[in-house]
Amino acid sequence: MSSPTRTTRNTHGAHLTVTVQPTYLEEQSDPSQHQYAWSYTVTIENTGNVPAQVVGRHWLITDATGHVEEVRGLAVVGHQPLIPPGQKFEYTSWTRLNTPHGHMQGTYFCMTEDAHWFDAEIPVFMLARAHSLH
């Protein structure tokens, strides 16, 4: 397990902190078939003074060869959470690569309760098996 990656975004009274913790899933991976799986737990914390809703997301998933897969959509794991000040929303999802390492990054599309749209950056985080970068 690698250390979490964190970023913050402050706009229109909403201040979101995004933390990501990836974990290599050895049981769901099959290196002989070039299949490497990771889970990632995302915590979105509202440290601002107004509620903020996460409406959608855009992910860029890059493998070791530079191949990029884009994932866009409404909601995060089926939810469009409204996060009150001082509260967190946490979820876990997963991805698979054809190489033993890569990275992910992206953006959450968010809105304050008075309809101000803003983007919250999802920091770049590494997807790497403990011994795959040596």
C-alpha cells in the first residue's frame, strides 16, 4: 500500500479536500495474463462553510506504456453526494491495467447549493506493485 495523495479546492465557500489511497489487489491480478488490479479509496472532505455536491467525475488512467483510458460520467459509485461542511464522503472503487504500474488522476464536477459549479482536482496517484518499479 502506498501513501495517500491529497489535494484541496476552495471556491464559493466550498473547500474540498480529496485524499486517495490505492492498494494493489494481488488476488484479482494475473501477471501471466498482463492483468493487474488496484482498488482505490477516495475520501472527499468538505472543510468549507457551505454544502457541496459531487455531480460527476472524469478519470485519466495511464498505464506504463503511456496508454490513457478516459472514464467520464455522472455520479461516483452510483451516488451524487451532498457533503455538508465538516463532513466526508468516502468510497472504494477499482481499476485494472495491462502493465504492472501506471497512475490515475482526474476531476470531480461539483456544485454548491446556490448553483456555483466548480471542479475539484483528483491528485495524481501511482498504481504500482511494491517491487514493480525496481
